[in-house]
Amino acid sequence: MRILLINPNTSTSLTTLLSNAARGVASESTVLEEITAARGVPYISTRSEALLAGVELLEILAERGPEYDAAIVAAFGDPGLGAARELFDLPVVGLAEAGMLTACMLGKRFAIVTFSTALGPWYRECLEWHGLQDRSAGIFMLDEAFDDIATVQGDKAEMLVVLSNRAITEGEADVIVLAGAPLAGLAQHVRERLPVPVVDCAEAAMKQAEALASLRPAPPRAGTFRRPDPKSSIGLAPVLADYIAHRCATS
Amino acid sequence: MRILLINPNTSTSLTTLLSNAARGVASESTVLEEITAARGVPYISTRSEALLAGVELLEILAERGPEYDAAIVAAFGDPGLGAARELFDLPVVGLAEAGMLTACMLGKRFAIVTFSTALGPWYRECLEWHGLQDRSAGIFMLDEAFDDIATVQGDKAEMLVVLSNRAITEGEADVIVLAGAPLAGLAQHVRERLPVPVVDCAEAAMKQAEALASLRPAPPRAGTFRRPDPKSSIGLAPVLADYIAHRCATS
Amino acid sequence: MRILLINPNTSTSLTTLLSNAARGVASESTVLEEITAARGVPYISTRSEALLAGVELLEILAERGPEYDAAIVAAFGDPGLGAARELFDLPVVGLAEAGMLTACMLGKRFAIVTFSTALGPWYRECLEWHGLQDRSAGIFMLDEAFDDIATVQGDKAEMLVVLSNRAITEGEADVIVLAGAPLAGLAQHVRERLPVPVVDCAEAAMKQAEALASLRPAPPRAGTFRRPDPKSSIGLAPVLADYIAHRCATS
Amino acid sequence: MRILLINPNTSTSLTTLLSNAARGVASESTVLEEITAARGVPYISTRSEALLAGVELLEILAERGPEYDAAIVAAFGDPGLGAARELFDLPVVGLAEAGMLTACMLGKRFAIVTFSTALGPWYRECLEWHGLQDRSAGIFMLDEAFDDIATVQGDKAEMLVVLSNRAITEGEADVIVLAGAPLAGLAQHVRERLPVPVVDCAEAAMKQAEALASLRPAPPRAGTFRRPDPKSSIGLAPVLADYIAHRCATS
Amino acid sequence: MRILLINPNTSTSLTTLLSNAARGVASESTVLEEITAARGVPYISTRSEALLAGVELLEILAERGPEYDAAIVAAFGDPGLGAARELFDLPVVGLAEAGMLTACMLGKRFAIVTFSTALGPWYRECLEWHGLQDRSAGIFMLDEAFDDIATVQGDKAEMLVVLSNRAITEGEADVIVLAGAPLAGLAQHVRERLPVPVVDCAEAAMKQAEALASLRPAPPRAGTFRRPDPKSSIGLAPVLADYIAHRCATS
Amino acid sequence: MRILLINPNTSTSLTTLLSNAARGVASESTVLEEITAARGVPYISTRSEALLAGVELLEILAERGPEYDAAIVAAFGDPGLGAARELFDLPVVGLAEAGMLTACMLGKRFAIVTFSTALGPWYRECLEWHGLQDRSAGIFMLDEAFDDIATVQGDKAEMLVVLSNRAITEGEADVIVLAGAPLAGLAQHVRERLPVPVVDCAEAAMKQAEALASLRPAPPRAGTFRRPDPKSSIGLAPVLADYIAHRCATS
């Protein structure tokens, strides 16, 4: 089974964090490959940056999707996930989606814990898009500057443990979801210090991508994620324009 | 007061329909200018097409926004509205948003009536993004092919009247919102034949854009629509990259 | 275009505050006239007072409504709004409704900020009646006595700024809605000191009443706001009894 | 224990129906007295009529309330209930409230079944005010003219049985709530013909009024139903004006 | 009228508290009998303990139900209530259900106040099962160990008063529901010291059981609480197995 | 990795269907073992039967749980799932839970499709317990008798395909969840004939149990699923009583 992890951020350091965490829980027979966005921002944190990243995601999937059994959108707000699910035939799972749905099996309500308040509005829209507000115990964010997204997980580990404990006591969370690509892999280091299950989204996404690949769902020909009819376009990347115009094989 | 109507579809025929309807209700002192997307699809109807259109919207606003007192995103699903509101300082209103909020003052629940089932999933996400489900009586769609978006409003007028009446009797709608840029201007022709108020979204957007321009709200420096901190980027349109990097004046 | 602002409180000082604020944003061609309730309480703050004010509103509209293109119910809880909308043909907009819907175009969630805890229960029912809870960041109230409703906005301006800032930081509000007729006009004085857009409900109501008057919606003959069938009555004000019995022209 | 049944409709025939049904289930030691509105409409069916009836209710309670241990607002939409509960010290229960809460103990979801579509909008607002939408299986209404509210329950009994069965099969209702004062007493005649429990609201209100009177709850001095501070007023009925001004003993 | 109070806890001291409180408000003609669970835990506080208690409840009702006009499940989380309502013909009311529904007639939102955080998760599921979240102001729990469930209400009375006042001021509760069988009877001792109505669930359950017995609802033959078709079983208590197999008269 | 599939129905034919379907998608290194309830009913379809099955589940887990890395509750309504999750340390996943959460990654809204109306009330409570109503397109049930649960999936395959298509067109479902242990394995036979992805709950449960086992979540020591404090009990199965009293090692 071949899985493609797409990092829609342009930072390759994040790609490394994400793929290392994912590989740590992959099944033996799984082949994981990764790709980093060529355009966009080093680290997505807002609606507008997610919009830009979403287009990059579609171009990557149009080009590379057909080679894989499933794909992971490896940024917590799941940029472009709905568009990708609608356009392409292979199963696609989002980092946030995988983390939150996995958390649902470990408790009634999960807290989303992350390292910057800048992420809040985007994450909240992601939570609402997935219709999982009833399962959420809130979004808990550190309210401090950080130096470098490549090292933020280590630099802020102590503070994230404190914040997670606050989410448990004040937010009545049953599960902690460590959110944001820069935190990939952190769960293994802090889980002993938290009294509830901790979900690493990169790990969860790996397992959910494997699950979807194993179940081999048929691409929808009806419903709200059926592939749109062919359409002409102007000014798009050729591989995407071809795909939208149905001028190429389905992935 | 200067208002910019941005048609995120690439069809200039739609731009004409939209601006004609908007001008019909504009205040005397309002100057309305319009612009048509240079890239994208002729007529947006899905999540993926809306994603592509959203990026085009941002580029247009980065380039043209500073000349205006308010802008209208003139496609019913409000592509890129949240991103635009976050990024730019001028008030921006969406076609769907304006139509739905105006409908709220005319009844308890409004029905969204449109000409194609292809639009349903995207419109529903738009409705949910605006948090107005409690005010909605449903999305009612014609389930037939159409020939040309430039003439669909005339070709399907009879069927849309029938469908609207069904929305009133079966959906218990108090108000009809005719949805989709290709229907701009239709309300004036069918309102006599419907027993409840009918909202033309282009008209509503014109009045709401004027209202926002009159109230001159300060751009948010806090809250979820505060402008993101400056960020570097790769591969974006230069005017947008400059804006995101705070290398230019605020609009 | 002729707009009638109805102050359902019996205090003429409030009528002055309200009409001054409204006139400040009116279009050049708009004629605004105002009327103050002849019966009721100086300042409505509870459900029972709103009930009494609602009847007064209906009598005023039965008598004066036909002369105008739209009317404003100028008390934040929108007393009698649903009854008025059902009974009369002209568009009627509530102060709370206009403020909240306008706020929806400026952010995801608005905070209602007001000067007395006595108003909370009534305002909450108003918010719920409008089905806008998903857009609300809460109702924030000063918990102190005030001397005079005619001067409360000036007396409490500092405290309201502090409270609004708390609504932004603790309530995560994107927009501040200054609520209550006694605060009409205050927004202009405090907006520079708040980091998010501030909505003055009298201003918003002026613009929304103009919008409705421009759109000239047809009075509903179906839906939940269709005019009730003629009915006899006992003991009502003659002009209202005649209207309910369909013994007079529609407004 | 002394209970006052207040019929806010002006039809004495309805008062008879209501009090007969209520007496049929009263405890031996209960004294039930009834009063009919002196002003208003013969039969309330809309928001505006309910508003007028609410004021009449307050006047009756200001005058007669102190003699009783509890009161019943005997119209299904519970006109003026919130205002009454806020203003007066004795427990007050609404016909709709009693019927719906009693139905909650007999099944998961109840259907509201009534004899005229004219009642729908008002009943829906009542349901929403009580926050019981999650327990509702819908409002089912006959869509036909009726001759006389005094005899409508007999004239339409067959059709109401058919409609109730539709509410059970199509609406998946566990309980039928026969709604509207003109249907008081009907449940006894049709219950054998319906396969789920049938709630007569006048019976339910009688038992709930007795329950409240037995429990003798203290009048709230805090919370959203605390009695408002004394206030001056203009033009109100003297007994009500005195009560609002705290110029009389608490009921 | 004969009412059976079933204490699903195995502590007879709780049975005494519950039946004393219930008798204090019973109508003269009511005969109240009580029974204590023979199997299970002394005091139920979690989902798993409630599951075990639910089975005991079914066995008691299969054996004793037919002798009574109504039954009370006398533990706040209403263990087995849905199963009992589905299986048996007599009306059954839960302690939590009765307390919460009665509270609904005394205010908009009620706070559930109890003596141990251990009860929270179970109580919350109970609240959600009843679909009454919109009426809840939250669950407020003492966070301290207690010595003995037989005396906890006296030992913690002061602290529960403090906590209730916090629920009123911070939770904006209109009504206090003292929750948990060990608090039965406490309301009478503390009501003078709380500024809002206080509901004793055992009292409320007594009155609601009487109300249901008076209304004599027909057992449902349709809807979600219709009696299941006969079924064979293995290893159940014979009286319950017979009942499930329809080998005995309906209760 | 060792997984225990617990069939809480007493029919071994169902155990075979379930374990065959699960094994079909298991990873190579997974060891799946199954156990059938010794007490209860052949096929659970109601709240009361689920209550009885829940106790059996707890006894099985107390006895066998410690040998496994994760367990599956293999009946669609997830009987006893919350109790098991609270009481035991190993991850436990429900058949319904796994099916619904997996479906969430394949579309916005899933339809639950099953073979008997008898299952509806229990399934609905399960859906609500999981807080997934916003993702549900409804529960679709065949309304016909069936001969034998061992063969119902074959006997009704055609009708279930028709019903699923109705769920897609009328219910606007994006995904079909075939619900009920007797339908385990059916998805493979009908997926070609349905235009949207079809989820087999036994397959989904297998993959989700593997995912949880791989992630090795720590047992909660806080939150609403923390293990209850030790408690004495009367009359329970000794292994369960010991577990509840903390007289044995944690599983």
C-alpha cells in the first residue's frame, strides 16, 4: 500500500517531522512517500494562507495522486480537503480530521492544543467544517511568540504540557489532540506526563490513511463529493486544467 | 462612495447581469465599478472551483482594493470571503451573505432557490460557514441541464417560479433568495408571481456594501479577522506576496 | 424615501439620541421622522415591559405606518417586532436585528455590550428569537447602578470601553454591538479606542431600513408573516381593532 | 390549594371546555377557578394576537393573582408567560408548557397536533421559546376552514385522528399533544384510537399547576425571572401600574 | 393511586431519605411503597454502575410493576429508564427527569448541583439523553471527598449552598436542582438561603408520578417506546425472561 | 497485535459473519479472536436488550480483556461501550462508532441503512450518544419481517440496495453505512451497485481497532473515562465484582 503525505507548508523541516512521526506507526507493508509544497508560505496559520495552500494541494494531487492508494493533507486545518475529496478519486485524509476522529474513540470530548493564538480562527473553522463541535472541549493556544517552527515543539514542550493539563481540568477534556504540523512527534515525548490519552495527528493520519487504503472505497459517482462535470478554465496550472476538463485519466 | 464588484467567475456576461442589477438599487451618490476574474472557470459551482476563485479574488483585492470604500464578492458561495476579510482593510461583503442577511429581515426562514443541483454542496457549506442554518428553509435546486449561464435565468424562469412556490409550501419558507450570479436581476421579473418577498442577491449586496461603506468600520486589529503578521512566501503573484509580507500600504 | 423611527420607550431624550445617530448616516434623500411611545415605561428593560411596549408599537404602526416606506423599532430587544411584521405591510426592522445582522458582515462572532445587568434576560431572548446564537460571543453587561438613562452613555463610556475590551479578549468577539437605545451615538466616541469594529445600532437600523425601503419587498401573502385573516376583537384601540378586522386600507 | 385558570381568549365557551377538562383530573382538595379575558380576540392564533393577550394576562394576574397558589395560562402558545413569571410571585404554568413537559415523560419526541395552519408560526415560536425543539417531532395542522371554535373539536375529531396517525408514522412521534384551547377534553374521546399516549394540555396543566403549588417554590430574588425593580409608567391599567411601581403587596 | 419508588442503589439509608422526601409532598390519597435494589453498588456514580443498576431495575419492574399505577426510578442519572419505559406498561419517571422538567416551569435554565465530581460524566449523559441541554446552566459539583452517603447532605449542606450561589451568579441559573439520591430532602433545609427556587428531585418525582398516574396514559403500541416483540433469551432472571418472551400478563 | 471481537448477541452465526468480514481486511500481523455472549438474546434490537448485553460485555472484558491489545464491541448500537471504556484499560471500539467515524472520512453525511424498523430507536440513541447527528443523513430501515438473522443479509440484499439508493437520492447521503451485525460482509457484495462509498462496520471496526492498538493510548487517569474508584458490590459476577473493587490487576 502506497501513501502520499503532502505537506502544504513550504518548510521541508516540517515534512521531516511529519513523515518521521507517521513512519513510526506505519504497518510493515506500507510505503510512505512525502512531498513539500513548492509555493505558498513556510507555515500556514490563517484562512488566507490556507486558501493559497489549497490550490497547491490540488496541483500536487493532479500530478502525483494516481501513483498512490491514499493521501494525507499534512496541515492541521486540512487546507483544500473538501476540494481534493471532490476532485480526485483516491482517498484523502486531513491531519486535523484524522486526529479528531481518532480522539473520538478515546473519550467524549477532545481538546485541541497548539502553540500559537494565530492558529485559532483557522482551526475553529476546520472544527466546524467537520461538524465535530459537540465532541470538542475547546481550542487551547499558547499566547507567546516562538522563534522557529522547526524547533517550536521542543522549545515549548513544557508550556504545552501545562496548557494540556489546563485543558483537562478547566476544559474537561478526555483526550488531548496536539495540533499543528510543527508538533508532529511531540506526543511520544509528553504522553507520560499527561493523565489522558494524547493524539499525535501525524500518527493518526498514518493509521487512518492505511485504514482507508485497506477498505478501498469506490470513488463517489453521486453525493456531494461526486467528481464535477468537465469544465474549461483559464490560467490554471496545465495538469490541473486538464484534470478539471477531464482530459486525463482519473487518479 | 466607491464600490468594487468583483465577479470571481471568468464570464463577462455574468458581470453585466450582476452590475446591472446592483446599479438598479444603488444610491445616487454611489459609484459602482466592476471587474471580472482573469483566471478560473466561466462559472463556479463546486468547492474546488471556489478554492481557485478565492485566490483570484485575493489577487484582485491586493491590486485594486485600496481605491474603494467597499467590495462585493459577486458569486453566491462567497468564495474567499473569509480570507479577504482577514487580509484586507476595506469592508467586503459576499453575494450569499448579503442575500441571506437581508432575507432575515423579511421573514423567519429563507429558501435558497437555484438553477442546478451541481451547486448544492458548495451552497450548503456557504450557509454553514455563515452560521445561518437556523434561518434556512432549505436549498431548492432545479434538477435539469441548462444551455448557457448567460441566458439560464430567462430559460428557466418558469421552472424557478414553480420551484420557489414549492419552497414556500413544502419548505415553509417566508422569503425566497434567488441564488447564483446567473440569476442576478431575475427577482424583478418574477416577484409579482410569488406570494412572499423575493431577494435579488446582487441588489442586496449593493445595499449592504453601501451600508458598510457608510458606517466606515475600523479594520480589526484584534479578533479572528485581524490582519495576519507579515510572512514571506514563495511563488505567489507579486502584488499578493508584497501584501502578505506587509511590503505595501494597507488597502 | 420616508422612514419612521418608533421609540417604544416613553423617554423623549432617548428619541433624540436615536434620531441623531440615525440621521448621521442617512442618505441624502432619506426623510427620517420619529415618534415616542405615549404609554409604557421610560426605559424598557424586561420581558414584561417589552410586552407592554409591543402593544403600543402596534397602535403606532396602525395609525402612522401607511405614511412611510419602512419603520424602525428603536429598542434593542425589538419589542413587538414579529407581531408588527406579521400585521403590517411596510418593512419593519428592529434595532437589535439591524445591529446584529450588520455585525455579521464584520466578523464571525459579535459581543452585545450594554450598561445594565437588568437587560440580560430580555436581550438573550431577543438573540434567540433571531436565531443568531451561533454568531454571538455573549452578552456583556455592566453590573452597576446608573443615574439617568439620558446621560448613561457618557457617564459609563469608560467602563463600557473596558467591558468591550474584555468581550474581545475573553469572549473572542470580532465585533462589538453597543446595545440599548441609551447608547445610541456612543460608538462614534469610543471606536478609536477599541481594536475591532463597533456597531451603533441606530446607525445600522438607519442603513438597513433604507436598504429594505430601496428593495421594496412585496408584503407576504404566504409564509409565517402573511397578514392574519380578519378578526373581531373587544376592547382594543379603535385604529388597531379596525386594522385587525381588515376595516381599513393596508398600510 | 387554589388554582386560577386564565383563559386569555375572550370566548367563554373555551373557558368551559378548559375548566371541564382540568377538573376531570384535579385532586380532591384542589379548588379551581376560572376567568375569561375581557379584552382581545375570541380565539388567539397569531403572534400579534398573543401580544395583545399577554397584556390582558398581566392585568388579570395583577388583580386576581394574590388569591391563588398557582395559575394556568390557558392558551397553547403560552401568551405572556415569561412576562408573568418575571412579574408575579405565584407559580404560573402555560398550557403548551405543561402539555409538552408532560409528553416528555411519555416518549422521546412529541408531535403537536392542531386544527388550523393559522396557528403554526405562533406555536413554533412557543416551542422554540421553551427550548424543546430536540423533543419535538413537528407541528401537524389541519389545512381546512372550520366553522366554530366552540365545536371544532367535535367537527374535526375524525380528521385529527387521521392527522395524529400521520404524525406517528411519518413524524415518528412517540406522543401526541393535542394543541389549542378548543381541543381541551378531546383526548379522552380519541385516545382509544391512537396507538401512542395522547396528552390533553388542560389536564396536564391542571396536574402541573398542582405540582407547583405543592412544591411551593420561593419567588426568585435572583436569576432571569427575578422581579424587576420598581418603575414608573404612563397609561397602563392602574392595578398593573401599581404593581410595576411596587406600590402594592406581592401576590 | 399506588406508586412504587425503586431505589436502584443498594443502600437502604438512601431509600429512607428518598421516601421521606417524596411522602412529604404526596397527595392524601396516594400510597407510596419503596423497594431497594438487591444487587449492585451501594451508591451508583458512574456509567458502568448505572448499567448494572439498570438490569436490576428491569427485574424489579418485571416482578413488582403490575401492582402499581406508576413507578419512580430513584437515582439521579435515571439508570435503565429508557429500557423500562420501552418494556413495561406502567408509567415510569426518573428522578433526574422529574427534577429537570419541574425546574423548566420555574425558570429558563437550571443548574444541577451535586456533592461529588465523580457523578459528572454520568449526569451529563443523562442530561443529554433527555435532550435538555438548552435548558441547563451546567453541572456544579463539590470537589472534595465525603465520608458517608447517608450523612453527606448534612455534612456538605454549607458547601452546597455556596456552590449553588456560584451556579446562580456564575452560571446564570434560574433554578437549582439538587441532584443525587443522597440529597433527597435537603432542599427544605436550604431553600431559605438561596435566592432562586430549589427543586428536590424526590419531591418532584412524587408529583410527576402522581400526575402520570392521574392522566393514565395508554401504553404505546407504536413509536419508539412500543413494547418489543417477544424474544427468547439465555441466562436472564426467569421473571424477566418470561416478560421478554411475552409469557406473562402485561404489567 | 491481538484483537478481541466480542459479539454481544448470543448467535454464533453472527460471530462468524463478523469475524469473517473483519479478517478480510486485517493486517498480516494481526491476531483476531472472537467470543460470543453466553447470556442475553440472539439478536439485540432494543434499548432493553442492549442494557442486558452491556452487562455481559463487562463480564467478558473483566475476564478476557487483559489478554488483548484492543477489543471490538460487535453490535451496531455499541451496547455498554461507555461503561467498558470507563472501566477497562484496553482500547475498546464499537461497531457503530467505527463505521460512522470511518464514513466521516468519505463524505459529509452518512446514511445508516439497516434491515428492520425495530432497530431504529436504539440506533438513534447510539448516534446521539456519539454526538454525530450533524454528520448523519438519517436512519433508513426496511419495513418488512425477516426470516432468520443468519441469512437476512442475503435475503434482503436487493431491498437494501434499493433502500440505500433512496438514502442517496432522498437523504442526500454521501456514504452508506450498512448497520447491524447481521449485515457484516454484505458491503463487498453490493458496493458495485451503489454510486457512493459503502462502509462495512466489521471491516471498519477491524481497522480502527488496529489503529488504536498501534497508537497504544495510555489509559486515562483523568477525564470522564478515568477508572472509577474501588467500590464494594452485591450480587455481581465475581470477576466483575473483583474488578470493580480493584481486587485484580488492571487489564
